[in-house]
Amino acid sequence: MPRLQAQEKQDVTFEQAFRGQATDIIQPLPVIKGWADAEHYLEMRRDAASGRTQAMKVDARTGKAEIYTAPVDGPSVEVRDRDIYYKGVDGNSIRLTNDTLEEKNPTLSPDGRYVAFTRNNDLYSLEITSKKETRYTHDGTDVIYNGWSSWVYYEEILGRPTHYRAFWWSPDSKQIAYMHFDDTKVPVFPIYSERGQHGYLENTRYPKAGDPNPAVKVGVVPVEGGNTIWADFNEKDDQYFGMPFWTADSKQLWMQWMPRSQDNLKIYSIDPKTGAKKTIYSESQKTWVDWFDAVPFLQNNQGFLLQSDKTGWSHLYLHNMDGSLKKQLTSGNWTVKDVVATDEKNQIIYFTARKEASTRFDLYKVSMKTGAITRLTFGNYNHIINIAPGGKYFITTYSNLQTPDRMALLDNNGKVVRELGNSKGSKFDQYNLYKPELTTYKTRDGLVLPMTITMPVHLQPGKKYPILISIYGGPNAGTVYDTWKFSPGSQWWSQEGVIQVAIDNRSSGQLGKTGMNYIHRQLGKYEIEDYMDAAMWLRSQPWADPSKICMTGGSFGGYMTDMALTYGADVFTHGMANFAVTDWQLYDSHYTERYMDTPAENPEGYKITSVMTYANRYKGLLRMAHGTMDDNVHMQNVIQLVDKLQSLNKHFEFMLYPGERHGWRGPNALHASTETARFIYTHLLDKPFPSAFNAK
């Protein structure tokens, strides 16, 4: 009987790479929606008979599952048709408001009796059973906001997930803390829309580097209404307030505060009854201090945890409630990421960290008594953790660059209780899959940093290939991790013969705050030099075509790409820069000054980090793209660079996306990806552009 020939492996098709056609290379993992309690997790499962998705309550130890009838997310509120609707545990919806004005950010009180929201920049609440409405503020205008963030607070301090919400319920549901913003002195930036016969201007209060910031007050108001008690700060001071935190007993509101220089972070305890403040914690650094994302409190006023990088690496510190240090829990040249659970009975803190390798996350526990640290996750994998309340069990989704995501449930000693899933699909072994390799490069001053290299799947010895480097590059925002990252699009480019590279620079977080501190007052200079050093090494390899070294990125990555084709033009030959900053004077105050100080304090730093400064060095080919209504990185950035390059009679490519913000959506997203593909075929691969890309 003749032996069967081993089946030849196949490539992904165009439709699989770019049009969503299935490959069965990977398959979905179980959908875990958190934990019902310390012993049971919630999993969404599809009922084969009805086709409906049903929440199941699963016993962590045995795997026994039963239907979970309560809503997975509990009672909820949402805005529909500009009004607020309440959905109870019975699944029924009630309309709570009925007016022409739009309510925003409806938020349930912890006891579920009230919903707070903003309307026309004033703060309100509503009792759900009676629908009785209470109005707390009356001074909202187009420049005065109550419980609604000024733009720079939304983007840089409180964060995009808040959706501009700037009010916080006390745990006992009896008080609401909120921020009051006055944008009167913040300069207006006009954003032009071409729509209609006459177009229009969207005027945003946007403080650029060195500009006046919003004046901010922090107050507390009783749920039944009455006077706001303002915290004892002078709103006219040049200062910032970070995310506040209520203590568990609702007796104190802890406020984060910084001067405009951002080199001193204080936590003040505010008495909600009087507004009086007292300092709980103060930290200063020579460069900058970052806000705390969380201040986990221990029960019964036993203390609180802080995660500080004041030593140059992010570590955990246990404090008494008066702010005095009880114990430093972790130390060393590695980074703590998050506290994920606390077991107060056994005095154990569970946290994630980049300890085994800076490119991977693991779960650990540390004893508050002894300081002993135990790793709970396993192997040379990156772990994404979903932990039970109290930390008795956890679910990890684990992978590395060569191993597709798997899911397992473990106990708090790190013992695997059950394997829950494997995303390796039925046809995984039937494809010529690319294999990213994790390696390192050395900077000109001797630092060792990681990068990943994905070689073409049909590599031919002796042939030289174009290199496409995709980066972001911003502070503490690295992209090089030892984790599964398969994408059909990347698979296509590997098949076509593109070497794909990701590089992290010294400020990426791989070297902790120690690495970030280099960039102080010269944001962009060390970063582009690190990328140049990595690219010089890449260019020297026998498989690299040194005439085709391309960088691409968006936002900070767009800025890096612009710098690559100007400051680094002797190393990089091509670039695709999307919605890029070109001069830090054109970006917002809080982000820019954290790293750069103000233009008046650091004129030389702003000059040496501006793309325009190096425009005369430009060579190769740069393609720039920007949305006309980008309210984050204004189109002004790219227009100023275009003006400079035109005045120097330089050739470049430029694409506008009308009406787009910071990124592309819908048809424009398809157009942008098509144009990216066209650039790669025309300038890197020297191949005809496949007509399939032009089809909708």
C-alpha cells in the first residue's frame, strides 16, 4: 500500500486575510463574565436548541454549571433617545426621564435607589421608585461644567473610560462628590467641518502646552440636595486634581492633587462636612509623578496600598490610614502592574507583575506579614488574570508568541484545577503560519531592549526583504510582549515577503520608570535614537533590504514616523504617519508638560523634539494621513509640517479624511487600509497592486 503524502500546508487567501472569511486557525475561548462569588464564576454559553446566549454559574472546583437567572451586570441604567432608562433585575425597563434635553452618564447609587446624571452641564439625581428629581447645581453654561469633565481632564487625567463623567457616589449613597470646571480662560481651538453649503466651526476649549488650564473646584453635596461643601483649595491656583477615592465608611473623600509642574503628588483627606483638608501622602520626583489609578483600602481602616515608582520601578507600599508607611511589600528591578485581590483574613495581596521577564505578566501573592512573594502562574507564558473575590481561585488566559491562547482555572497555591479552553483551531496545523521571534537590541549607550521579528513564511536564502516596523512609542506604552498576536492581515504580509518588526524604546516600560526618566524635557529624542539603533542592526542583517526600511504608526507612533524620515532619514527610507503630533507646542498642556515642562521653561527641548526642526534632512518617502476634525491631535500638526516640506520643495504623500477624529471609521477605515496596502506593494514589495483590494 503506498504511503500517503504529507499534506502540503496552505497560505491564507485574500478573503481570509482582509474580508473576514473563516480560517479555523483559531477558535473562541469560553466567555467568562467575572465571578458570582468567591467559589463560582459566570460563563456565557450558547444554548444549541434556542440559539440564545445564557449566563451559567459554574462551580470553580467541580465545573458543575447551573443557569444564572440574575442579570450578569445587575440592575443598570442607560441613555436611549436622549432619556434615561432603568433595567431592573427582573429584566424590565422603566423610562425615568422624559424631556427634550439629553441626560448624560447616568450612574446608579451603590444602594440602587438613585441615579445621578448631568444635563446641560449641571448635576442631578433621580429617585428610581418615585422618579423625584433633585437638581444640585444651577450655574452650568458652555464654559462652566458640573460633574462633566473639561476636555483635558477627560483625555489626560480622569480618562476616556469615564466618558466625561466627573462625579462619584459615596459608598453609603448619601453623598455625591463632583468636580466643577471653569473653562473661561482656556483658549478656544477651532475645528473646521466642511459639511453643508457654508461649513461650520466646532470650538473646543483646548489648553495647549503653556496655556491657561481650566479652574477646578471639588465639592460634596448631600443626595437630598442642599449646599455643596467645597474642598479647601483655591480654584485659581495653577493645579490639577486626579481621580478621587471615598473611604469605605464614607467619612472621608481622598483627593489627588498636583501643582502644574506635576513633580509632586499629594493625597489629601477631605472632610465632606466642612471641606477641611489634611495631607495623607506626598511624593516628589525630579522628573514627574504619575497619578494613582487606584488606592485599595483595607477593611476596618487597617490601612491602604499605594503603587509608586519613586525608586525607578513600580512597587507596592502598605500605609496606615494616617499616611505613615507600614511596610514596602515589593522591591527590585521589575514592575508591579495591578493589585487584583486582597485576602484580609490571611493578610495576602494578589498582584500582577512583569517579574520573570519584562515582556510577560504573571500573578503573584505577597504576605503583608512576612513580605514573602510567591508566583502563582506557570511556564514561559504571558498571563491575563480574572481572579475571584478574596483570591481563592483565578482564571488565566495564557499564551506566548508561538502558543495560541489557552485558559485554565487555578487555586491560590498555583495548582491547576481545570483546563477551560484552547484557542488552537482545527486547521491550525494546515497553514504556513508566521512565527514571530523575540530578540533584543542594544542602544548606543548600552541599554538592552526587546523587539519582535516576524520573517516571511516563504523565506528564500540569499534574498533581501523589505522591513515594516510598526510602533507606538509613547511613555509607558510598549508593544513588545511575549504573547499570542496572530492576525490574518499580518499573515498575508508574511506570505507576500514583508519582514514585520515591533520595537520598544527605553521609555516603553520595559526598563520601568528608570527608563522613562531619560526622556524628561526631550520627549522623542531618545526614543527615535533607540529606534535608529534597532534599525541599524536590522539593516546589517543578510536578509534585510537596506533600501526599504519603513516605519508606520499613529498618534505618538505617527510622530515617531515623522521623526524617522527627518531626524533618522539616514536610517529609515519610508514612512506612513497617521494623525501625528509634529511639534509638542501644538499638543495639550497636561500630557505635554508632564514630560516637557512648559515652552517658556524649556524652549530648547521643544525645538530639538519638533519634526519641523529636521525637515531639511527629509529624504525617502513619507506618507501622512490626518482626520480633518481630529479633536485630540489637531490637523494643524500635519498642516504645519506640510507647509514646511513644501517650502523646502520636498516630495511626500498626504491624505485627508474629512470629518474623521483621532482614527478612522467605516468606509474611511477601509480606504485607509487599502492605501496602506497600496503603499506596501508599490514602495516596499515592488509588486503590482492586487485589484482585490479595490473591491468594497
